[in-house]
Amino acid sequence: MSGLMKSAMGFEVNMDDEFADKICNILGLLEIGSSGVAGCELRKVAESNSWIIEFFWRDEQSMHAHFRSCQLQELIKLLASRSRKIVFECDSE
């Protein structure tokens, strides 16, 4: 996915099906509602209870619009309700 912008949120949580479904529903809304998103993915990382959500953006403007979006604020609120920590990062691919 060369040339794309990437933003990611890492978090630690005891994941269950209901919580994963809520996250996936928000990610689905984000993909439908943003023409600038090239993809997003929720995945478990090697460490126990550690997860990452990666977003790929067609351009920097789309990524910055995402930072102000209702969907991201809803996602952060959901993650903060159960996560022990949340880490954010951004870079270009």
C-alpha cells in the first residue's frame, strides 16, 4: 500500500465477541462514510490482550478529517471504556 498514509491505535483489552462486534460496526461506518479511507483492520498482536486498529488513507487530508470525525470519537470513547491504555501513531507508507 505504498504512498498511503497510515494511522493506528494500539490498545490492551480483554476482548470478547460483543466488544469486537461494536468495534467492527464503528469501523464499518467509517469505511462507508469516508471516501478517503483505503482500508482499516482490527487485529490481535503477539502480546496477550494487545490489539491494533490500522487505518490506511489515500491522502493526508482524509486522515486529518478522520481525526475530527464522530466515528473516531465514538471509537475512542468505546476503547477508553474498557482498555488499560491506548497508543496512537501516524506515518506514511
